[in-house]
Amino acid sequence: MSAPNKSYDPVEVEALKPEEIERMRDEALAAIAAAAGLEELREVKVAHTGDRSPLALANREIGALPPQAKAEAGKRVGQARGAVNKALAGRQAELEAERDARVLVEEAVDVTLPYDRVPAGARHPLTTLSDRIEDVFVAMGYEVAEGPEIEAEWFNFDALNFPPDHPAREMQDTFFVKPLSGGSETDAAESGVVLRTHTSPVQIRSMIDREPPVYVICPGRVYRTDELDATHTPVFAQVELLAIDEGLTMADLKGTLDHMVRALFGGDLTTRLRPAYFPFTEPSAEMDMQCFACRGESAVNPDRPCRTCSSEGWIELGGCGMVNPRVLTACGVDPGRYSGFAFGFGIERMLMFRHSIEDMRDIIEGDVRFTLPFGMEI
Ligand code: PHE
């Protein structure tokens, strides 16, 4: 008969009683269930499964038990610890799922909200188109030349072979600038100072400033006394080109125009010249480019009407011609040795047909709702 082992401390045995283990386990389970967040659960875990937790301490007491009690107590403590660990893992998963769901709601991005409350500006399409045209010619070795917008009548008209009584010089077409001393309208007409009506005076200045050969492209703002409407504006932008060299012919002009429309509109578009008159060129021509939208097809095929060229097949660009020898002489260039060609056109008009803009006022009014869709590029 084996006598009960009385050699261990009854106080220690107390900690391993089934009710005690159950109490520790239940306390741990209650604390786990009550943990409201992951941080709190971490503390509960340390308190109930850490080295100094009641169950860990109880586990340590097992060694002090008599052999016959060890297995039983070990099983009880082990089961209690297993239950606590399982509950911990379960609660951990629950709290993580709650956190994830909350983060999804709190950090949700509403992709329909405006991405930018202070909209960035955009370059005006006129500027971009003008730059693009300049680039085409700079790539061919032309220089960009600029001049004053308030111009001497001599540069704007006389040097360009406009006779003194030419209708373009009338006050209905040209803004004359009054002398600083003020005076009447008639004084203005006689001031000899105008708002330039084209950028041709820049060509005159270029020829006077340089020795030939001269290859310049002259972009700029020009003024005419037109009323503002859907197709006219008293201030508009122009690009004019001038080439002076030995042996230049109309073939060079035509080749340059063809190159320009291909560079700006793509493909193998061509241009055509129609006889015209300008005082500063001889011969002179109006230049048209083949319609970049229908490529001329609408003119021959009634089933394919084209809005861009009104089914003409061609779009009017501007004027051109061989520089009049009288203009060369006025600028000190020897017409016996040099010849040249020039052309000029309005950029608003090109922008209009290039982008199907129906009202010129949209281009010049400066409303960002018009400008923005062009962004930084056209
Ligand atoms: N200067 C002309 C205009 O403003 C355009 C042009 C330039 C015509 C060069 C022929 C040659 O209308």
C-alpha cells in the first residue's frame, strides 16, 4: 500500500487544483474576449501566457508534485493553456479582420473626386502652334526674327512698295498712333506711326540688319481695324517667312510650303498657288493646302462631304510670292544678284481649321475652359 506523499508544500499544490486552473483559464478567456483592440490583446497575451502569467507559474509548480499527481496536473494545465492560446489566436484573427475592414472604409479613395483643386494652367494653343511652326523652320536653318508692334509707317508700308494712296493705309484698315503731344484724328493719320498690320516690317528690318543670305521666320501680333466677330479680330497672330539668297525661285517657295504643311499636318499633303496681287511680291499668289481631313477626296466624291474644307478639297492658308525687286532695293539688297520668296498667314485661322473651332472669339477671349483641353500640347 502506498502512503500519500506528504512531502510537498500544500500551498503549491493549491495552485494546481482543478478549480484554480479553471479559474485562471476562465479569467484569461474573459480577458481575451474583452480585449477591444489588437494593442489590448497584446497586453492580455503577455498577462495570461507570458512567463509570469498564472498559468505559466502553475506549470512550473508541476515539477514539485509527487509523480502520481504530475500527469494529471500537467494535462489540466496543458489543456487550459491550449484553450487560452486558441482563444487568443481566434480573437487576434477577429480583431485583425475588424481593423482591415475599418481601414478599407477609412482609407477608401473616391476616384470621382477632383484630383486637383487648383487647376494648373495650360499654354494657349496659339502660342503652342506658333512655336511648332517656328520649330519647323528653325530645323531648316531659319532664324526667328521679331520687331516692334508699334511701327513706323515706312517699315509697314513704304519699304514694302505700298504706294502712298494704297487703300490699306486708310484709317478704316490701319490703326494710326497719335503723336505723344496728342492732337486730332488727322494728326494721327499723319504721325507716320501705326500698329503694324502684318509682320512684313520685320522682314524689312531683317534685310536691313543682315547681309544676304537671309532666312528668317517672323511670328507676331498684328492689328487691323476689324470688328470682333466669329471670323475677324482686330488683334491677331501671324507668321511670315522670308528667304533671300542667290538663285531662289518659285520652285523653292513651293517646296518650302509643301514641307511646312507636311511637317504640321502629316502625310504627303501638297499646296497649290493661285495668282494674286501684293505690292511687296511679284509674282504673288494665294496659297492653299490640300485638306488634311479628307485629303481632297470630298471635292471629287459627293458621298464623302468634308466639314473642314466645306468639300472644297483645299484650305486657304495665306499669301506668298517672290520678293518684289523694289523691296530688295529699298532694303539695300542687290536685285541683280539676289532673289527671294516670302509668305505669310494668320495663326488663328490655322488653329480654327486644324481643330474645328467655329468662333474666333473662343480663341482670343482667354477662357480657361477653352484653353485647358489643349493642355500642354496640341
Ligand atoms: N503680308 C501679307 C499679309 O499680311 C501676307 C504676305 C506675306 C503675302 C508675304 C505675301 C508674302 O496679308
